[in-house]
Amino acid sequence: MSKNKTYKVAGLGEVLWDVFFDDEKLGGAPANFAAHAQQLGAKSYILSAVGKDLLGQKAIDQLILLGIDTSGVQFNRYSPTGRVIVSLDPMGNPAYKIDANSAWDHIQFNTAQAKIAKRLDAICFGTLAQRYPNSKNTIFKILRATSTSCLRVFDVNFRQDYYHPKIIEQNLNIASAVKMNEEEFLEIGKMFSFSKNHKKGLRFLINEFDLKFGIITLGGKGAVMANIDDFCSYCPEKKIQVKSTVGAGDAFTAAAVVGWLNQNPLDQIIQKATDLATFVCSHLEAVPEKQKIKIQ
């Protein structure tokens, strides 16, 4: 990859509405990722499905306002646009109640998605959208349609009980990079019996699944990142008042992907990504309207 290029990236999976109290915000990890990557200078696509309903059209309209290409989003007349009821604890940490059988559970593989997949420089996907067979099969077809040079980022995003060891292994096998929080790292460590030590655990995953890099986010303690040769960590000095952590991990992933595509060193990647995630935590929105952090 070379610098000063507009990279094409996509979020693959759920588009939904996060319902906070009596307010609704566009969400879903892939949509948040695409929105942040677009703000950071990438050309972003979203590959998903929404219902043929008011919330579905509203989601499309908002994605377009964010500059995201929605040609890979399908309208499903049989299932509604997804919603998640979000409650926040005093520390701003979310709990989720996720609607079942939503449109994004039934993404169908089509020509438009295949064409987009072939020209991507990076694609980000997680486990939640694989809870139903239809979308799971489509997600893997889209991932297989990407070029060999495409960075396929598995952003683990465990939600409730919508995952198990077989799915995690399948995702790691098709991925070329992985990002997880510390809780997810420890859970995956139990699945594959590797060390709780961050450096050793990441090294195991990189070697076992032939990954370009691995990242563990540590909340207020920053993050660690490794590739086959290097390992680095970063902890922000400045403390903030956390309003919500919703979308912070997706912002981190977007910044890390853009930084990697721009061939930035690991320490710079995780510093910029952590700073962006921290910025998001100081807002209620998963994608704050005014982006003040730039990734070069």
C-alpha cells in the first residue's frame, strides 16, 4: 500500500438503530466503522440489509449524509430494520437488548456486493451478523470475493451468546487481522489454550492464523498491537469523562485500518486509534458529528 491514496473499505454486517431512552441513533459496528473510516479519508461502503420500512429508509438517508456508499445495502420486505435497546451504567458501559430476526439477519449475496468486494482495500466484519445462517453464509461469500491483497479485519465484538468456538475459528481462518477487547482476548484464549500474556497471546494468533496484525483494546488503559515482528502498547495520559463507550471500538478499528493501509508504524497506529476512541467516549453518539482527529 502507498500513502496519499484514497482507500476503499467496507463494513460488513449489521445496520441498525441504537435506542437510548427515547432517542434513536444509527448504529451497528460495521456502519460505525464505515462512518469513521469515511471521516478519516477512506471511501467507505456498507454491505448489509435494512427493512422496507421507515427506519430502513431513514438509515439509508443518514448513511448517505455520512458519505457512505449504500449500493451494497439491500431492502428486505419481510424483516424489519434492526434495533437495539441500549442501557448505560454509571460508567457509560452499555448493555444491549437486540431485536431478533431483523433485516440484517437475512443479507443475500448478490452481484452488487461481489463487485464492491473485488475492489476493496479493507473489509471489517464481526460475529453478531452471523447469528442466522443466511447472513453468515453471505458474509463468507463476500469475504471470499475480496482480492488476496484486501485486509480482512475480524473485529470480534462478542454480543450476548451469539458466538461459539467454531464460528470464532472460522472467522480467524478467513481473516488477515484481528481486533478484540481484553475480555474477548481472554475468552478466545480459553478456546485455543494460549497465554493470558498480551504479547504471547497475540503472537500465537498471528502465527496460528497467519495474521498481518492483532490488537487488544484495554479501555482506559489504552491498547496493545503486534505484527509478526513487533509489539507495542499505548496508554493515554489524558483522562476524560466518559459519556458512552458505544462505537468507541468501531472508531478504534477504523483508525487502525486507515493507519495500517497508510503504512504507519504500529506505535503511531494505536496512539491515533486510541485517541479517536477516547474522543468518541466523550460523546453519546457512536459517530460524533464533528470529527476533530485526523489520521495521516
